[in-house]
Amino acid sequence: MERIHDVVVHRSVDGQVFTGEQIVSGTVTTTGASFGFPGLLALRVRDGHITHVRDYMDGLRVAHTLGRLPAVVDSPAGDED
């Protein structure tokens, strides 16, 4: 990852939950291929502290960029390397 950009932050009605949309981009060091993935963060903030974070990204797109999509697609659910 080299850059996070196109960030948009949304605040919930209760003021404690925020979502952030962003693009994470960079270059795969092993191949030199450029990548850009949209991502989403969901955060809960209480008393000025982040108490919960979820980070969502397109896992299939990441696997494809890293040249691992065939292994992901061919692997039965729950199988690990």
C-alpha cells in the first residue's frame, strides 16, 4: 500500500458510528503491477476513543492482483494454505 485517497466519511445519526470509504492503491512488489481497491471502514467512537473497527475490502480483487485467484477459487471453503 502506497496511498489512501478519495476518502469520504459518513457519520451516523447517533454520532458514535462512522463509515469511511476510500481507495487503497500501490504497487505489487513481486510483479510491479499497480492496484487500486475500494474499501470501507466501519468505526465506533466513544469518549474520543475508537472502540470498534471493521475493515472491508474486495478480497477476490486482492487475490487476483496478487496472482492468487485460482488458488482461492479452487480451494474448498474453510481450507487453508
